Amino acid sequence: MKTENNQIELCPNPIVAFAGKPASELTKSDIIRFIREHDVKMVNFMYPAHDGRLKTLNFVINSLDYLETILTYGERVDGSSLFPFIQAGSSDLYVLPKFRTAFLDPFATLPTVTLLCSYFDRNGQPMQSSPEQILAKACRCFTEVTGMRFQAMAELEYYVIMPDTGSYPASDQKGYHESAPFAKAGAFRTECMAYIAQAGGQIKYGHSEVGNFMQNGHNYEQNEIEFLPVDAEEAADQQMIAKWVIRNLAYERGYQVTFAPKITVGKAGSGMHIHIRMVKDGRNMMLDNGRLSDIARRAIAGMVELAPSLTAFGNTNPTSYFRLVPHQEAPTNVCWGDCNRSVLVRVPLGWAQGVDMSAAANPLEQPAVYDTTLKQTVEMRSPDCSANIYLLMAGLCVACRHGLENPDALQLAERTYVDVNIHQAEHADRLKQLEQLPDNCAASADCLQQQRAIYEEQGVFSSELVDGMIAHLRSFNDRTLRQEAEANPSLMRELVERYFHCG
């Protein structure tokens, strides 16, 4: 049983450790006390803009009164420079710090406390069209309808690019869980993990990934950092901070880092798999007597039904669809299955056997019974880091709610379940029965147009935002681009360079 002390003990976030309470309970007075007692000189506000990147506003702490003022009232920003749908003639927005996100900035030259912010409009109300507010609405609606909390976490994949030293060459496309010295970016990854954890990220683990190749005298090494499930709004904030940390540390080390979904033909692309679970009264509703519950199956059915339009939020530039090709451990078919990496929605191996494997591996340990039910999630495998993480999480939340409300969800789940590798020749007939994901941005926009009413239910996604997403995706004019690039290496290189720093 977790207690508050268990959550605080060994916590790497110095502000949380100082306050002696979970981050969710941090108050303004806790932040001020930490700043005063640790001689902090600066405060930074950070907030996500339309391009999916964090923006920063710096404050020098002039006095205690001024510190209290900025933490209480926030500050004005120019919304027209942050969001294309805001007109310059009426563009002022407020940014208000979220105290639960406070952390000590590991890259600042002066001691600095940084906080993520929420947007408020000129009337002092949450900005309804901001991505983080759309996610808040989606989660609130999900709980009101189902009585459960929607939780999520991401697997963050990225390539580290560094000069080749010529020693201990890695095996091409065989980098999965490789160790040093054959894996070269391990020390960089673990330092990233330490900084992310200090900034409040709830990390599960990190490792090297499959992608590993040499090009133009440089080593391209794919890595992954995976997180623990938390409430979806917090999970989205953690992804924003994680990408910010990884890029900043790479800049300090003189490395290049890219979260782009595809950077060369024939090599592993980088995804951002999202795991979800639904919790009620501290109990994971994904399981029922050790088996996948009907609740979980209904949620999966919702994701399967909306999978074509979810690409509009999870795969948002043309190179996203260079990753979604057969035989690359990336999904192309709309189906789900257990422990199966050829499907769109995977049910990962859980710990529901009721066996104490630790005692079997360690004979000196006494056998015990552990509650492992919270570990079970289901994984959506199509998204990548081109996504606006807040809109993607909101779309998944809507999809799961839709599945739970759909009276035919269990039948849909049964029809789309597969227990084989559907890319093998002997299963060609089964493959023909499955719907395919869109293979370009314009087709993704078409799917969003067809299914938009579901996202707009109960005012979660506004019609204006959906219109904007559709127009943006169609602006790429990429219906035949993947085929053109496959026959034109120079076009592929140009596309990689254009979207190298997406997300």
C-alpha cells in the first residue's frame, strides 16, 4: 500500500523533497519558502504553443512582493505570436503557473525555479481553445460519464547523433537494449533521465532501441525513455518537459537529437507509443479477475473505431507516414492483440499469473503475494512525436469514452482481435479483412472530417480547432508524396531536414 511518505522518500525533485508533500499538493507558500531558503535568483514560466514547443518567460526576483505577485497573478503574453487563430487586434492572454509542476532548472546559469503555465483569456477564464485545456475538458468529461480517471504514459523514442569514433561498432538495426561500449549514448540517456526526474517526470526506465546505423561519419543511435502511468494531464506535461530536457542536454554536449518519426529509408522510425489505463477508487479497471476486463475491451474498441482519425492528432507531418509501413514494427492495420507488435493496439504482458517470480529467482526470499494489477495497460502504437501531446491525449481519452458508451463495442473488439503476425503470407486472408490506417496527412484529414462529430461531442474539441487541423493536414498536399520519395532519395533527404526538429 502506497503512503504519502513512500511518495516523498527518495523523490529526486528537490522542491517536493523540501516541501515534504506530493507535487500535486504544492502551494504558492511552498514555492516561496523554497526560493527564499535556497537563494533562488530567477523564476521561469514555460507554456506550450501551437508548434508543440515550450516557450519561456524569465523573471528576476526583485522582492518578496514581486515574487508573490507573479506567482499569484501570472503575466500577460501575446497570444497572436503563440497561436495562429488569435488575431493581433485582441491577442492578450494570461499565463498562470501550475504549482505542481515546479522544479529547479538544471540548465540555468543562476539558481532558477521553473513552472509550467496554463492559459487564461481576457475574462480570466481558462482559454478553451488551448491544447492543455482541451485535454482537461476531455478528462473531465471522461470522469463525469464513466466515474473513472483516465491515465496515460508515453514511450519517448529519439535518435542521438554523434561523431563515429570507429571503436566497438554497433550492429546495424540490432540496438535493442544494447549495452556500452557497443551502445554509445547510454551515459547521455541516463543523465537526461536524472534531469527529467528532478523536474518531476515519473520515469519507468530507459534503454537503447533497435535503430542503430552509421551515416556520413556519424553514429545514429535510437534510444527510449518510458514513463509511469499518471493522470493524462500530468502525463502530457511530463512529455513536454522531457523533450525540453533531452534537447537542452544534447545542445550542451554538442550532439544532435531528433524525435522525427523517420530519418532514413529502411531503418527503424521513432514512435511515441501511448499506454492507457482507467482507474476507479485506486483500482485498475483494465483487469477483471486477472483477465482483460470488458471495460478495457470497450476502450480498445473505441480506439480501434477512431484509429483513422486519431492519426490527425498523433501523426501530423508527411514523414509520419514514412514510418507507418509494413514490417517495421509500426502499425498499418486497424486491429488489436495480446503481446503482438504487428497490431495497432497491443495488450502488453502483465503480471497477473499470481506467481512470485522474485522468490523463484532469489531462493533466500520468502514467497509472498503482491498486488500487481495496477501494472496492466493497453498500448496505442501509431502516434509519434510530431503530435501535439495534449491534443493526442485528448483524442485518446475521447476514443476510450466513445468505446465505453458504444453498445456494440464488445462485438467490434471481437471482430478486430488478431492473435497472429498478420504480415505473414499464410494470414493474407485475415489481413484483407482489416481496415488500413491513412498513409498520408491529407487522407488523415479526410478521416478526421468523417469522424469529427465524436470529438466535438460535449464541447471537448471545438469545430474551429477541428477545421484548423483539417486545413493544416491538407496543406501538405502529400497524397502521393511517400511514393515519390521512395523513388527519389534527394526528396527524402529534403523532407528529413525539413521535419528534423518536429514536435
